[in-house]
Amino acid sequence: MNAHPFFDDILVGSIGVPARLGSADDFGHGTRVGGVAVFGDLRAQLAAGTLDRGARLCSAKVVNEHGAFDDRRLVPSQMREAITTLNVDYGCRIFVIALGDTKRPYDGGKVGTWAATLDELARELDVVIVVSSGNRSPPRWYPP
């Protein structure tokens, strides 16, 4: 997650998994997702003259500067480490995973090892894990 004055007093911790990734958000995606999670409709809040924060944030960077997962680690083990570390070290109990493995899109078949790992973690750690769905390029839209 990137440093931002709106997050100064609510960012509890940031990690990289693997650690060599650091925690800077190269694309700004995690920072934007974190902002939505904490503030909801930020424009409406600013228009109303308020800035209510609905949560504290922890952040784990799990993709490299190209937006790809580490080729030396399996995604399930990387996610297990990230979620377990944030839970144990910072008490994080709600996780939002707003990314997907482009090498393994869901094809309608059997659930993969990544989904199975997240299910196991939710039970083991008694946490909530929200996973995005339908992340793909939108179809081209041509006005009539």
C-alpha cells in the first residue's frame, strides 16, 4: 500500500510476501481497493464535509512490479503466508483479495488449490476472506 495522508492513522502494517517485494503498491490497485474498503464513497463523504473511516488497514503485497505472482512460489503457499502473518502479527480478521492468477483462470471445473487454501485459512484462523470474481477485461462496448 502506498503512503497517503488519508491512511496515516489507520494503516496498521504492510508486508511483502516474499519480503523482497517490499510493500510499495506499484500500480496503485491495492491503495484504491483499501480506500474503498475504508471510506466507501469518498466523494460523497468529502461533499458532506466528513471523513469517516470504517476500518483499520493491513496490507500484503504479493505481486511483483509487473503485477505477476512470484515464479518461485506457489500462489497458495504465498497467500497462506500473507494471511497468516497479517492475522498473527496485526490481528487482521477480514481479508479482501482483489486479484487473480492470470495463469489459472477459473474454467468452471473443480475448485483449485488456491480456493481450497483460502477455505482452510478461513476455518483455521476464524477469519473472513472476500475474493473478487469476474476480474477480466470488459467486453468492448460500442455506443449505438
